[in-house]
Amino acid sequence: MENPKAPLAHAFTEAERAAVYQAIFSRRDVRGQFLPDAVPDEVLARVLMAAHHAPSVGFMQPWNFLMVRSAEVKQRVHDVFHSANDEAAHMFPDEKREIYSKLKLQGILEAPINLCITCDRSRSGPVVIGRTHIPTMDLYSSVCAVQNLWLAARAEGLGVGWVSIFHEKALQDALGIPEHIVPIAYLCIGYVSHFKDKPELEAAGWLPRLPINDLMYFEQWGEHDAEQADPLSQTLAEMQQAIQQQGIFPA
């Protein structure tokens, strides 16, 4: 006899599932709320191990983790950021530039831990299962490690800020990273005074959260369910409305 509960046999308990969604929906890119408190090694070990257990194409595990704790190295990286950030400010039109100038886009010096996650594209050799036709899959795998770490950190009460305003070569030089190793993410990590209710750029009016149904296609690119005739479209619309208007997230 078939087990009618088979589809749910591997689901988490309600409390476990709620915790996963809480980590996802309360995760924030933290810039200015870092506390000076040290992060215990056992906590760091857990979030690093979570990153190391990310999925990777061909099981190549292309990542490395470069830990930065010294004030001297942080200052060197901050100088690299500062130079690129000055350039970036002039790339936006006037109305955006004013908002940009008020944004804090890094916590390099304030965060007790800085971490650079990299991608070694030569790992496992030139031919890798799953990367034979899309060579950038190793880069995407390394990004999965970033997301694993970010969610684990949020569950531990740690804030994480992804700093991306660098010239890649300058960042490599500042950290002694070989030319063939790609810096994927420079992360600021530490305990925080608070997590913001909304992403900072959304709250600042930089960009709104896009309606998910505007991003959904069915069967072919560009095929929208404009009338929301599909029950999935209706469910998504109701869920996003509950999030935006009532602050009720899936659990």
C-alpha cells in the first residue's frame, strides 16, 4: 500500500522549517551596525563549515577562505575600497549620486572579522563534470558557499556585509592573492547592534522590491500570467502582499 505521507517524509518539522525561513527573510547586508565583540572560534567554525558544505559543480569545491583580523590588513583593504568608491560615486546621475553619498557601503574597519571567499578555477583540472559546457559554473558554486555562510551567520546572530566596490587586481594585491585566483566575495562579519527591518537600499529609496510575478514566466521566456489565472501566481501575489503590507513572512 502506498504511504499517503510519502511526499512529506523528508520535510522538516514546522519549527525547523520556520527557522530556515526566518534566516532567509531576516538576513541583511550589514554595513554600519557592527559591534567590537569577538566572535568565538566555535561559532566561526560552524559558519565556515556551512560554507564548505555548499553545493559545487563536479564536487570541485573551488573555494578558499582568507581570514583577515589584523588592523593593518583591514586598513589596506579599506584604502582599496575608498579609491574605487570615489570613482563609483561619479558613475551615477545627480539624483542617485546624492543618495549614494549618504550610504555606508562597507564595515571593513568596524567588523572584527573580514573574510575573502575566492574561486580557484584550476581546481580539479581543466575538465570538470558539469562545467564542460558552462565554464562559469565554478564561480556560481563559490557564490553558493557565500550564501551558505550568510544564512548560517544569521542563525548565529552574526551580521554579514558583502563589499564589492573594488578593483579586482588591487584587492588581489592587498591580500597577496595569486592572479589565477578569483576574489568572489569580501565579507565583513561580526555581532551587530540590530538588524534592519528592510534591506538598506530598499529603505533608502534606491530601488524597490520587484513584484515576483513580473519576474515569472511559464513554459517560454516572456510568457507572463498577466491575469494571474494560475493558482501559483495568485499565491505568490498574496504572499508578497502579506510581506510588504503586513510584514508577514512565510514560515
